[in-house]
Amino acid sequence: MQLAKTVAGICGILLLFFAGQGRAADTGACPPDPEPLTPELFQAARAQAQDRGPLWRVSKDGHSSYLYGTLHVGKAQWMAPGPLLAAALRQTDMMGLELDPLDESMAREMAAGLARRAPGEIPASLHERLRKLWTAACLPGATLGQGPVQMQLFTLMFMVGRREGLHAAYGSELMLAMLGRSAGLPVVSLESASLQLDALLGGDGDVDEAQVIDAGLEGLETDQTRLALLKSVQVWERADMAELARYPEWCDCMKTEADRKLMKRLLDDRNPDLARRIAAHHSQGRKLFAAVGTLHMAGPQGIPALLAGMGYRVERLR
């Protein structure tokens, strides 16, 4: 099962989980930490700001909202909106994110959800492979084994781009959450932390945990996870929706029926509720800026298509 190789690009819950992992002592071989979010960093980003990621205007009932496809990791120089994105933000009066990473209640909800889940057991051979990768990623050994094993795996996958400067601290959601607050916009979460945990981890018997862990470790050990992430970043930067629609062909993540079932739970099964939440805010007269992971935007089950089916005029801006 290869889906675990790219799941870190799908759910915002990992932003909250990742932030609490800490770092082991640096032996000189560790990837660099992200730079602090200082005024100087934001000033440098503004000086070279470019539009990245797909953007739509969605209109109904005499007013418009905006829909933006996000990336859950990013680079320091991306921490400022490009001209199109900035213009869209100026025309809105509310922001909706998959999960608001600055909402402390989301972190509490996630911690409670994880506490309700058993850590799980995997064969000793898989645990040893996981431990080696955990150590190589410079994560503190004391945190290994805390919470479900799949979350430990997803944490590792979320970090594979650090040597290329891709960090969760520079993800789209964090930038947007800060921009929304600085502009005085109300910022709401379009999902709950518990819903995203259920999508990531499933229920009892939904997946063979050992199989997921083995496939995910293989992707990390062979560098396939990092390569898939880098391609995903390039596709997102260009807002190349045609290439994104071919994601199953190049992600190496939908080879089996189990893979496809898990991907359906992570994407297609969540998209209708996300579209309905966006529509609910818009129907109340709000000019919403809705930002959701880019993989939720592709194909006939993507959010733009679902909103079009609900009577919205959907215009691609980028």
C-alpha cells in the first residue's frame, strides 16, 4: 500500500501534530530548522512575493467568495501573498481554513482525540525501521511511541522536504491564518480536528496498520516519498490542475484497492461536507476566502466541481 507516501500533503491536522514533536540535539547531520517568523522574514518575502497555487472566484446570490488550494508545507520566501491572492483577500470579509492552525481549541481537540486512540502494536522489525528513521530525522527519541503509530509515520513523511527548505512552519494555512487576523477577518475552521483524525487513521479494521506502516517506511527508505513531495510542490506552484488531475498516475499511491479506499476516505468523502460548509457561509452573505488543500480541488469530485453543481459560477483565476 503506497498511499502513506503522500498522505502528509492532504490533511491540515498534521500541522498541529507536527508542531509538538520537538527536536533532538543537533549532531551536525540534521536538516536545518526553519528560520523564526520575524518581521525581517516577512519583509523579505513581500519583496519577492509571487502568486502560487490555484485560485477560483465562486459567485452566487449577487456576491462572490474565493477558493484557494493550499500546500501544507512551504518555504520562507513564500510567506507573503502574491498580487492575485492579496487582491482576493482584500475583497473578502471572512476566512475559512481546513483547520485554523492558530486556534488553540483545535490543538486541544486533537490531543484529546489522540488520547482516545490506542498506540497500536506493530512487529518489532517495523518498529526498528521506524526508530532508525526517527533518529535520522533528528526527532527526540522520547516522543517515539507517543500516540498512534501511523501518526509517527505521518510525522516523518511531513518532514522529508526540510533539506529543500520545505517546512510546516511556512505552510499556506499558517500564512493565511496570520494574514486573516492581521486584517481583522474572522477565521473559522471548515472541519474539526476529530474528523481529520478519523480520515487519517480510520476506524478499527479499516486498514491493515502493519501494511500501511511497511509501505510508508519503504517510501521513506527509498526516497520515493521525498520525490513525490517535490513533484507535488512543483505542480502546486504552477497551479497545474491538469497535472494534478493525473495525480494517481505519478503519486505511486493508488496501486491497490486498499489504496483507493483510503484515498477516497481522505479526499472524496470529505469534499461534499467542505463544499457545504463553504456554501453555508456564503449563503449567509459572507464574502468568504476558503482555503483547502489543493488535492481537494481536482476532478469531478473536487470542491470547485461540487460548488458548480450547487449553482455557483466558478471562475478559475489562476
